[in-house]
Amino acid sequence: MKRYGRVRAAQVLLVLLPLACGSARPYAEASPPEYYNPRTVQYKDEVFDPLIRSVQCFKTGFELAAPLIELGTDASVELRFDDLRTTTLDLSYTIEHCNADWTPSDLAKGQYLEGAFMDMMPAPRMSFKTLQPFFHYSVQVPNAMMRPTRSGNYILKVFHSGDEAEVLLTRRFLVVEKVVAIDARVMASRDVQVRDMAQQVDLTVRTNDLTVIDPFGDIKVAVLQNLNWNDVRTGLAPRFIRNDELIYDHPSQASFMGGNEFRNFELKDLRFPSLRVAAIRTGPELMEAVLADDPARHIRVYLEQPDINGRFLLRNDDVDGDPTGADYVNVVFSLPMEAPLEGGDVYVVGGFCDFECRKAYRMQYVPERKRYMLVAPLKQGFYDYLFAWLPHGAQLPDLTRLEGSHFETENDYLVLVYLRDHQQRCDRLVGARFVNSRRG
């Protein structure tokens, strides 16, 4: 079984230049990844094993939904992922309760878990009729073996051989108890300098019968745009308090650049090119999908186009949505540019990579073709993505330099309200509200 790693600059030339003349070409051999590289677990969405691909975590039954469920209901979150090895692994999982800032809470497992503290992953299913063989794993939480008993932030950890030190991946999910009411709306920024580019989230929190001793210290609010945890906004403080209402009037922390509508492509059927796919051809190992040229959009006026706000949907129409029947495809991204940009790197980002600038999705400039290019193996489906600019030494990418920003852009926002419970020594998630910049 071939293993695919990141594409080096020299490999990019070998891989992409023959596409210009339409001829077949061999793929450069990628160095095999290490079996496991242990790291200190960070309490965020992360994959530690290079052979683990296509990780999804969502509310069960709704693949595009956020991994958020209500405490005490029958709802669950589902974790899915593929392993490109030829043999199965002995995998286990557990969940950990976190504070509002995603640091481990002081609770012992028995204080927030009912049932087992860890459990074996269900047996995987093997792919069928795919050029890239893989094992597909799936688990739902809560389940008959494990159930959270408190609201808050949770990390779902998957690890090897019952050893929590050998973590393969981590995923965030949320358990809410709907105690407070949240009124939220999105509007253009009051700052005249960015009014045409930014969006402002205003909100009012009604505590109802919840006892709040110190609303400034015990209530914490977090706001996300398009479920991008890398740019979560915190530190909001109410401007006014009126009876049981906390009024957050134009908080500066909840001002976001509107960005642009996501670019997207569809690979649910490989028999013919579809949305934004210029060509589909047979490669030596995997099918190849060459995307249409994507010019930079930073100097263009706003153009409305439908998207799914950064998410991705894995699907092969020929097998009725069965994840084991969706194959991997070498997708060729292309960003025309007369000269390379100085002082940083260009990446392809979206929900498929947790909006992080990962080496596997770093683009390389090809002088002969005057463009940035990338070949990345992705599973069949529908993908939203953006071109991100990451300056050298920066932690967060700039999503507007190559894409532009407009206050008209349609975005999804998630408002989370936490209460510091001093008696239970943890942060409870007491309210959650989704709001759209157009539909409210």
C-alpha cells in the first residue's frame, strides 16, 4: 500500500508539469511516515498519526452539524475516521471534561462520567471497491458504556493499546444544559474603517432562574465564526446589566472580518467533471481531479455564491453515502500568481484540516506555470476551502489577503455561554445559540 506524505517543492514540479501537456506521469515516491510520534496532548482538534485521515465529529445523523448535544437527551455525537494501514489497530477512547478555555477541569472522571472511564473502539469496517484501501472507524458518545453527566466542553481522545499516552487523535465536542436564553444578531461593524469588511455580533443573555453572584467574573462568553476554533473570541464583558439581562452591546471581541464566500468543489461522482473540477483522469495509483484555476479575490467586489461555510461532506453517490465506499482522489489545487509572495506561505484550509495551516496542505510556487500548486489526497465528497496566507512566525493565518473581506458575506456564528460553578469546581455550558449573518 502506498502512503502519501507532503509534497516537496521538487516533487511538485515532477507531479504537476505533465498536467500542463495532458500526459500521464508517475507520482514521486513519498517517504513513509513514522508509525507513531507521541506528543503532549493539546486540548483541541488534532491528529497525531499521519495515516489517520478524513476525521469527522458531528451530531449523530447530521453530518454538517456542530458536535453539540443537550445534556440528558438521547442525542449523541459521532466520531468517524479512516486508517490507511493494511491491518487493524487495537484502539480505545475516553472523554475528558474541560474548562471554558479548554484546559482540563479539576473534576475526577467519576464526577462527570457515568459508566466506564474508557472503552474499546468498535471494530472497523474495511473499504470496498476503492483504489486506496482503508479501515473506517466510528463511535457515538454517549452510548451504553459511557455517558457524560455534566455540561461543558469535552475532549474525545482515541488512543492505542489502552495507553492514553499514545494518542492518535483528539476532537472537541460540547454538552449544553439550556438554562439561559441568548438573543444574538449579526450586523455591519460600527467602526467606519472596516465597515465594508467586518461583521459585529451583538448579544443579550437572560439568566432567567440561574443564580449568578458575579456576572462579570462567573459568566464567560465565547463566539465562533463558521466553527473555526482557531479564532474563537473570548473575554466579552457585559456593557449593561438590567434585572436578569446581561447586555453585550457591540463588544470589540466579537468583531470578525466578514471574509469571502468559500470556494468549493464536488467529487461525489468520478465518472465526469462536476462543480469547479476541470478534469478527472486516471492516475497510476489514484484517480486525479484537477480543479479549475482559482484566481485571488482580494481586489474583487463581493460575489454571492452558495457554500456550506467551511464544512465538508464525504460521499460517493454510487454507494448511497456509505463512507467505506468513498475513494481517495489526488486533488490538484491551483492559484495563478505572477510571482511568489514574500515573507510567508500559502495554504489550503477548511474544515477538512480544522482550519489549520498544515504541511500536507502547503502550496508550492511553480515558476514555469506562474502559480501556486498543491496535490493532496482527499476522500470523495463536497469540500469548502480557502487560500490562507501565513506570515513567517505567525500563529494564525490571514484569510483575507488572498480572499478579500466583505460585510455582506454569509457566515454562521455560534455563541456559547458558560457559568463558573464554584461548588462543582468546573465551567458549565449553560447556553448555546447559532446565528446566521443573513437569516438570524
